[in-house]
Amino acid sequence: MKVQDTILIVEDDLLNLEIISEGLKDKGFDIIKAKNGIEALRILENTDKEIKVIILDWMMPEMSGVDLLGLLKEDEAFKHIPVIIQTAKTQPSSIVQGMDSGAYQYLTKPFEEEVLHSMVRSAIAEYNRFQVASRKTE
């Protein structure tokens, strides 16, 4: 049996969280859900699963997606997990800020499901390439 790739979805809007998670479950991914950045950090620190991609909403209470992204990119344990920022912020300055903060991809809402799936597949391939390369240098 093929092991499913695990994706962490961090989204405070419960309807969006369900839509994204169901769409990715239907594509065969294992999904972990978090409703905010603080919950996402707890999950990352305590899960036994290998999370290969994080889909992160920008605008959330308690901790913004960009703030969480900054914390992840500073942490050796998480900095190599590709993060797809999804947001309604379409201004060029926001896109630059998201990418400069370490996002792997920047997805603006509303988005087509197939575009998200393509980004996820690309991010998983990037994660896997990094894992192979890091094993070669050990």
C-alpha cells in the first residue's frame, strides 16, 4: 500500500478549510488541519507524520500566516517544508512580502482547485528532492 503524502492546512475559515481538505483528500493526500498558526505550531512540534507541504492562509487571528512562515523558516526542523501561502491579497507588494518571507508558492483567492493541486504536486517534488540531496551530504 502506498504511503500518502501528508499536507498541513492552516486556515481559520472553516468552510475554506473543508473545501481545501476535501479536494486534496480526493486526490489521495493525508490531511492535517489547523485553525490558526498557534495550533499549526503545536501540530508540527508533536506529530509523528512527515509533513511535506503546508498550505497557509495569510490573514488569521492570533498569528498571521506570514508571522508563522517567518517562525518556520527560522526553525531547522521545519524550514525545508514548502509553504503555499493562500490569500486574497493580490497587490504586488503583498506577493513580494509573501515570497520574501519564504513562501514556496503564492496562491490568490479565489483559486481553481487544479491550480492548487499542481502547486501541491510541485511542492512535494521539491520536498522529496531536498530530502534526497540532504541524505547524500550526510
